[in-house]
Amino acid sequence: MVCANNHLKMVLNRQKKIRLSPFALRRFLREILRELKLENVDVAIAFVSDAEIASWNESYRRKKGPTDVLSFPALTQWRSEKPRRVPGRREKRVGRAEKFLGDIAISPETARRYAKEGGGTLQRELRVLMLHGVLHLMGYDHESDNGQMNRIEQKLRRRLGIA
């Protein structure tokens, strides 16, 4: 889906086990990006099967079995506030609002299991995973940042109504 500002907010449903509303999920993705002041970026989210995400989890993270969300950032220095020079291009400046942020893969099957275990709904869990994935695309890493990502995520969950 291309938004009015000509930036892509793509939500693909590549799995068949769980019925999803791509329109509502795209709308929520736009809310996340607006809240993060990233309205002018391109992001793609694919909802995939447990089998597909398990394969990627093993390939990219060396972990067996399915996970709920995987993020594939397009830039490693996304949180930098200053525009940076693009190698190989003369004087062209590329800022954070002009780029493809990256791809996110989410397994609704695993999300449904986690939602059930936690006493929540699948819709809430999918939204939490979308936010979590976008934060990873921005360069946050809850495994190594002494709680910074978690604090930001909790604040944003409240602001987005998914606390």
C-alpha cells in the first residue's frame, strides 16, 4: 500500500492458518511510524507460517524452532540524527526520513500461542510484535541495551493503546 506521501507501508499475509485483517494492520503500522516520527519511510511486514519463520530463525539466528518476530534492518545506523553521505554518490545527502527501514516477519501461529499463554488477544499480540519489530529495525536491541528498548517500547505501547 502506498500512502499519500508516496511511501510504502506494506503488509503481506503469506500464511493461511490464521485469518488477518491486512487493512487494519497497515493502519496500525502507519500509527507506529507516525508516533516514532518515521512517516516518510518504507517498511514491509510479512505474516508467515511457523515453518517459514523457523527456517529463517535457524538461518539467521542459529536458533531452532519458530519465533514470534524477526527483523531485517536495511540500515545499521538508523538512529543517527544527522544525514549521512551515500558512498559512491557525489554530495547526495540521505537522511533518516528518505530510506527503506527494513523487513519484519511475524508468525501469527506463534503470536497466538504467546497471547494465549499471557492471557491477551491475538490482535494485541500482533500489534506489540509490529512495534517490537520496528524498534529492532531502528537499531534497538533488548538483548544488549540494558533495558533501553524495553523502556521505549513500554512507553510507546501506552501511547498506542496496547499496554
